[in-house]
Amino acid sequence: MTETAGALREPWPDLRLQREGVGLGMWIFLASEVLFFGSLFCGYAVYRTFNVEAFRIAGAHTEIVYGSINTVLLLTSSLTMTIALRAATAELRNLTLYCLAATAALGAAFVLCKGLEYHEDLKQHLFPGLHFPLSPPATQMFWGFYWIMTGIHAVHLTGGIVVVLVVFTLFKRRVIPVQGSTMEGVAIYWHFVDSVWLVLYPLLYLAGRP
Amino acid sequence: MTDITLPFVPPLDAGGESYLDEGHTILSWLTTTDHKRIAILYALSITVFFFIGGVAIGLVRLELISPTGLFLTSDEYNRLFTIHGIIMVWFFLVPSIPATMGNFILPMMIGAPDVAFPRLNLMSWYLYVGGAAFTIYVLFSGGVDTGWTFYPPFSSDYSHSNVIGAAAGVFIVGFSSIATGVNFLATIHMLRCPGMTWLRLPLFAWSMYVVSMVMVLATPVLGMSLLLISAQRLFGLPIFDPSAGGDPLLFQHLFWFYSHPAVYIMILPAMGVVSEVFTCFARRRLFGYGFMVFALIMIGVVGFMVWGHHMFVAGQSPLANLVFSFLSFIVAVPSAIKVFNWTATLYRGHIGFEAPMIYALGFLGLFTIGGLTGLFLASVPIDIAATDSYFVVAHFHTIMVGGTVSAFMAGIHYWWPKVTGKLYNEFWAQFAAITMFLGFNVTFLPQFVMGWLGMPRRYHYYPDVFQIWHILSSGGAVILGAAYLMPLVYLTWSLFYGEKSPDNPWHATGLEWQTPSPPPKSNFLRPPRIDADPYDYHDFGRAAETGDESRARPQGDAS
């Protein structure tokens, strides 16, 4: 193994176990995240059952073009992230760096696109409150969930982008070697944020459309 | 994955220097990644909060001496019992045993040099401090008056107090317990020493495993429910607003989906501690080890399915009431198994009455009373009569204070020589333990009675007939307060003037005792190895009284 110095941390005896440990820890954390988003999905399911018609009306007003572009962006970022992970395991340092940069860029593009979409939504007053244009009142519930779900997802994604950029810098400056356990955790987290979007997309953009 | 064990890497500086001598500056403590030092940071911070929460409820008890109040406005009264609940639940009970004894003892118990992610461990303490800072800010900005349960629509629309600050504090401290849970799970899975198979894990390690699981899976739901409340309060998103198709009951479902398992987050570690103490001070193997492990897991799993019993009168369907009632009875079965097995562990034991054992025996009795009254409340018709009465208050305080705090004190005394290398004063410790048991009963037995007679909880003014019970209860609280202050004095005293402790003052089994007191930074001087089942105090089929005398503890050497 070349340049593994600095990769091994207390209290791990070797890098293979450490990588496995980081993976396990991240999976456990994601189990926690699943319950975090799960309580939102549960609330959505309950309210949709109570207000089927209102959710159908409200759901037709989401910006499906932005949503679909974002789906493509995020899925592509997962592809580049996977390549980065494989490249790191195979000790292909440059490929890892390129792919990490691409992942961060695609993530940033998602956030930008989301911002444009939010702007569009606000122009149409689609924020629950006095000037809310839709009726019946329960359409506000759908849009309440829209803002909370996409907002929390965007916060997770922004966190992910920051982590990817930090890891990128550390790799670039050779502070830590690419084949350490870091990539494992970062990749698993990124895929999770991506798969949350794969649930949000149908709930918010497809549910109200025939 | 299940049977990976860790080849021991001898520490580079295999000297005998204890973890306490690894640096004496405050900075060396604030930047430490040593699980033992982080445990001590946690212990100091939760002690501070324990006494803040205690003062809050002390004022409430003083106020309740008179049926028309003494010195508080009703608004101040509401804020005091709310801050008592928030602090005691999230800033004392939830982190109490896992973050202090779990952090310190668990890695040593399984023969690991540290937890799996030491820096995450330090971060969890800083998250705790961050959440604590919000709570202190809430205290100084006038408090919060929603009760610790944050029920909407009061919390989301009508309260004029600092709900957002309190919710933010609880949200952040929740991530501290998730971090601890992730760390413990990875540690137990990956860092057991050679020979430490799953069914040789001491019960305390098992309790940490199950409690970590519950922390990781339940806490995020609390986070989300507080986030939704805050979204409604801050941005007007109508999540729990009936006029926009919302339902306040959904909050109660989400809240109790966390907060009922949270009860097990608070009691399971206590069960782990007393399992260690009973075996050591009765010189007995644990009766029914396999069943004890199974019962812990059962409680953890079934504990997730009983949250609806908090909502019997909240408008839940009768069918749901029936199902939740049934499941609540089911969760009593593994709890009863544990009580019977502890009792059977004592049978024919060579019992010593050192302070940890007195606390643990107090736990056994009070946990049984708390559990049985829980069965009353799990029954729908009785609960409808007793809902929101002092009977409920007395029930959960019997589990939380009589159970968890007793076990917390048992653990503190049991591992004190290991942690500090000093012996505490046995007489004062025994005296405090007995005082605590008496004080507890004088405080809470009257609450059972007045609750049964119809005294509602959280009321500021009450009919004269209940005054005698309130006076008894407040008097008991004074005794209880004294019993909590005593350890503060004699334990601190022992730090400076206490006798030096031998490595294994209780002659206990378990890896944490096979290393110097206080332990070196790397925990062990020699590679730890396990060749026997836990609690190897006597041969099978032979109790301590007839068994090998060399394994029995010589009498009276601890005092």
C-alpha cells in the first residue's frame, strides 16, 4: 500500500476494519435519518388520506420542469460519486478528485435550480398564508409539506456538498490519502440524500398529475 | 460481521500512567478524545443540570404547600414545572447513564481501547453543550410554559413564551444522543476483544447496545416533531392546524413515538447497572443470563409499539386504544422476567450491603412498584379515570427517579473507585442511600394517594382536602434533596482525602476491573482476553456459600 500513513485512526488496528467500521457507523446514522424523514412521510400520508382532493389540486401546481431537471442532476451526481468511491478504492487519485469535483458541481447545480424554483413558487404566492391562491384550505397543507420536505432535503444536500468539498481539499493537499475510510462514509451519505429525493419527487411532483 | 474480534495493538507508551495524568490543563480536557475524559465532562455537565432541574421542582413543591399558592404567579408556576421536565428528561435522564458510565465503562468492559469514533464522541458532548446553552438562554429569557410535551395548538399558536428556544435546545441535544448511539453500536459490533462473544457480553454492555438502538431510531422522530412545531410557529406552515386540514393529534403520535421509547432509553441502562451490582454484591452468577438479554431486546422492540397508551383520552379510536393497551401489557412481561431474575440472582447469595447494593435494592423495589402502577394505567378504563392525575406523575417518577436515579447512584458508587482511584466513605454512602429511599417514598407515595383521589397534575391551586398530601410530599422532597446533596459532599471529599483504592476493591469479575484504578489512557496494560462467561463468581450448581471460597469476597474489606 502506498501513502496510507495518516489514514489509520485510533482505535482501529487496520485499515480494512476501519473502513468497515466507518461504513457501519454511517449506515446506523442513516437508519436514524430514515426515521427523521420517515416521520415527514408519515405525516404526508396521513394528511393525504384525509384530504385526497386538496392534495391533487395542490400537487398540480408544483414546477415539474425544475423538479425533473433536478432529478436528473442528482442521479448523475450519484453516478460520479460511485465512480469516485471505486476510483479511491483502486487508488486512482486523479479520477477520484475529478469525480468528487463533478459531484459537488452537480449538487450545487441542484441547489441553484431549487432556488430558481422557490423563486417561481413565491411569485405565485404558493406559501401558506393570507394570499395563498388555491382552495380548499387543505391545499395549504400540501404546500406546507412541500416547503418543509424540500427545505430539509436542501439542507442535507448543502451539508453533503460542503463535506465533499472539504474531503476534496484534504485529498488534493494530501492531508489524507484517498484510499482511507473517508470516501466510504461520504459516498454512503451522498447516496442517501439522493434516494430521499427519489421519494420526494413522486410525492410532490407526480402525485397531483394524471 | 457478528464475530469480528479485535487483535490487540500494544500501546506505544505502555507505562502505568493513568488517564488523569495525560494533561492537566483545561484545554487538554476540552479537546480530549479519550472516552474516559469525555465521560467525566458529561458527568459534570449533567450534574449541573440535575441540580438546576431539582431547584425548579423544589420551588414548585414549596409553592404547593398551600392550596392557594405562596409566592409564585400561575405563569411562573407553569414555567417552573416545564423547565423541570425539559431539563430532567433531556439534559439529565437520557444522557445520565449512557453518556457517563456507558462512555467510561463500556469500552473497558468489552476490552476495547476506545469507542469506535473518538472524535464523534467529543462532538456529541459539544452538541450537548450547545443544546444546554439554548436551555440556559430559555431560562434567562423568561422560560417556556408548554409543559415538557410541547403539545399544539398551545405550543404552536398560543404560547407567548420561548418555545422556539426550548425546542432548539432539545433538537440539538437529541443529535448528541444519536451520536452516542451510533458510536456505541459500532463499538460493540467491531471492537470486542478476543473471546468476547455476544453471549459473553456483560448485561451492562447489552443494555447499552439496546439503548443505543432505541436512541438512534426514536430520537429523529422527536427532532422532526419539534421541527414541525417550530415551522408552524415561525413560518405559519399549517401542519397541525385543523382549519387547513391538519390534526394536532398527529403531533402527539410523533411525540410519543419518541417519548415512549425514551422512557426505555432512561430505564434500560439502569437495568444494566443493577445487573452488574447484584451479581457482584451477592457473589452470584446472573440468574437466566439468556433470558435477561432476550428481555432487554424485547423491551427495546415492543417499547416502540406502545406509544398510543399516552393518548387514550386524546381522541384516538377505541380499536387503537385496545391494541395499544394490549401491547403495553405485553411489554410488562420481559420487565417482570427481569425483576424475577434479579430476585433469583440474590437467592442463596453472599449478600453484602455496601452502598451500591443498597441503591440497587432500592431500585428493585421501586421499579416493581412503578411497573405495576404502569399496568394500572395501561388498562383503558382505569387510565381514563387516572389520566393527567398525580397518579400518573407518581407512576413515572417511581420509574424515573426511584428506578433510574437509584441505579445511577448505584453505578456512580460502584465504579467510583475505578474512575477516580479513590474510595468513598462507606458509612455516609450507606446513610445517603437509605435516606434517598425513604425520602423518595415520602415524596411520591402521597402523590399516588392524592392522584387516586382525583388531584390533577400541573394544577397550581387545588381543593383543601389535598393539602395534607401535598405537605407530606413537599416534606419528602426536602429529605430527597438532602439525600442528593450528601453524595456531592462525600464524593468530592474522597477525591481529595479519600483512601487510595486497590484495582479491584469489590473483587468483581469483568474486564474493567482487570486494569489499574484509575485506568491508563489505553485502558489495558496487557492484551485483554476473555476465557469465561460473565459473572464467574462461582461454579455452576454451587452457590457462593458452598462454593470455592477464593472467589468469594472476604467480608467487610470495603468499609
